[in-house]
Amino acid sequence: MGEVHSEDSISSWKRREGPLANRNRIREGDIVTRKSYGGDVFFQVIRVDSYAVGDATATLKGLNMRLLADAPISDLSIVEERQLLDFKRKVMRESAEHLRTVRVRRITEEQTRYKKERRRSRGAATLAEDIFDLPGRVLHIDGDADYLRDCMKYYKELGVPVVGEHVPPQDQTAAVGPLLDEHSPDVLVLTGHDALKKKNSDRASMSSYWNSEAYVNAVRVARQHEMDKDGLVIIAGACQSFYEALMEAGANFASSPGRVLIHCLDPVLLAEKVVNTPVEEIIRIEEAIENTITKRPGVGGIQTRGKMRTSMPKTPMGVFGAGANRDNQSARNYMP
């Protein structure tokens, strides 16, 4: 199982050392914005090329967007502590709001299913109450360790059984087969960071993207592992990923039809919708997309069958932790 921590990765972002006035250079770990883009996205510097020759170039990753970019050092501004604190509060507030929305939807759906079971059992409340739901299980492979920690925390809060693995995008093709054999998930998430390399890149050329080719190849391997798109549901991509290529490779849902930035939690919200939709129902594409933060044109997909199954009777130990003692869930290697 991938390394998982409960702390919010935003709080663990590296702070620059010393007062800003004493800083002459951008360093790895700094939180920055790009002047040429009006400071629209907060980034963390993950690498700085040598200052020895002219204006150095920094490689950046988005803090709440699954975006990878590079920029000359001269185009970067270090984010002040107050700005970062305000940003952190905004991200936490948005996440909490979406969490509440999902929980309200889930409660409504559960009440509807309970009433339906009552009618099927001709009003026998004891029989209906002995039935419980088994959500599908997720294997989340993420190219970013910080995002993986955030996603695992969110899965736990949503009650989704999940295994998380940190695998760099370039290694996901080789890793996905063995991980599928090991965990046998219902839903596979392949994500990390991505982007078009240049503003006016040819969107139809794979070479225009940082990591799309890696995700496409990983999807192909996973789809060969399970050809039935309702047998294994695949969610793939990151910011500005080559949507059409991912779908053609065999994904059920992918990003990004409009080559826009997607939120780090969008794959989680798609997976949550799939695993908590009854197996006899086909997920409406528009509902799955609306369940995300970015929505259209950030993500798209195809008709997909849900992965939640009804089971009975409840037992003290529970099946995958979903029995009478639901508060003490334990699904082998799966969490929560």
C-alpha cells in the first residue's frame, strides 16, 4: 500500500528560508506564481536548472491543480506567507463544501434505496434493515506523493475502500499490471501531473504533452488486463491531458476534453460516484461530471455501470467492514 499520512499536505509545503529581502534566488520548495499568467495558479518549485548560464529555468507543479509547467526564474514571484495562508484556507473551505455536497447526495440515495427495499420486502422493516451496501474498491495510482496523501484523506472521509500507490507517471505502465494482480480493484485511477508544453501546442500530437503518453500506455496495459469496461472502470489523466487518446486507449473517464486545468480531487470524486452507484444502474455521464470540482470541460467519459452491491445479512464482523459493526471498518489492505 502506498505511503499515506493523515496530515494535510498543504500544511507541509516547504517555507522559504529567511526573510524575503535576503533572498536573491528561487529555490526548490518555494511557493511561486508566474508573472506572465497574472499569478493565476500557485506552484511549488520542484527543480531549478543551473544559474550558471543566463536566466535559469524552474520546473513547477501546481498546488491544487494537477499541472506541470516550466518557467524562467525571471517570470516567477515568491508567494508571501499571508497569501499562502489565505490560499490554504480557501482550498480547505472548497474541499469541505464539496465533501458536504457528496455526503448529502449519498444520504439521499441511501434513503431512496432503503424505501425501495422496504417496498420490495412488503414493509418488513427488519428484513430491509438487514441489507447493507458494499461499495466498490479503488486502486489509486498517483504520480505525486503530496496529492496522493490529500486524495487518501478525502477517500477516507468519503468512506471509499481504497489502496493508494505513489508511482511516477513514467513508471506507471510497468507498475499497473502487477498492482492490478495484487489488489483486484473495481476502479483504477491513473493520475499525477500533466500539461501542454506550450500555449499553442498541437493538441493532436502526443509530443505536445508532458505526461499524457505515460498515462495512455498505462491505460492500454490496464485495459488488456480487463477488456470489459464495466469489469474494470478506468479513470485517467491530469491537467490538460490528451483526452481523446486516453479514451481510445480504454479509459471510462478522462481529462481534459477542453485542455483545461483540473482539481487534484477530481479523480477521487469520479471514483466515489462509481463505487457508490448500484451495480444494476448505469451512471449518467452528466451526473458523474457534475460530481467533480472542475466539471466540464475538465473531464469527460462514457456510460459506465456502478460498482456498489447489496448484501445480506449483516454480521458482527461484517464483510469488508460493511456489516453490523460498520464503525470499525476493515477491508484487508483497503482503507478506510
